[in-house]
Amino acid sequence: MPVRVTLDAVLVRRGLRAKEVAARIGVSETHLSLFRSGKVKGVRFETLAKLCDVLDCKPGDLLDFDRDARGADPD
């Protein structure tokens, strides 16, 4: 998949734990973990907005696009 989730890097830069962020945005730790690992097919804009608010970032800070990875995903 050419779109990669870079949430872990943002968490490290902010000195926050995923458990704390999940509680602050109102999602389960499991849900946030699935997003962090890139195992979800989509994310609600509402959830993305909450993440950006808590992490003081923009959506582009949480996602990256790897042009070379296009077509590499078997799905």
C-alpha cells in the first residue's frame, strides 16, 4: 500500500503514549493500534481531526505516500 501511517513517529516526537492518545480522542487502544499498523482501510475524518488536535499536527504529518510502493499490495 503506498499510503503509510506515520503516527508512531509523531507520538515519539510528542513524547506521548498510544494508550494516552486513545483515551483522549475516545477510541479503543485496539482501534488506534490497528490504525498505527496500517491495518485499516480507512479512517473517519472526525477521528483524524481529533488526532491532529491532540497531537498538534496536520493530517499530512500522520500519513505518508510512497510512490514506489504502488501496486505492491495484493488487495
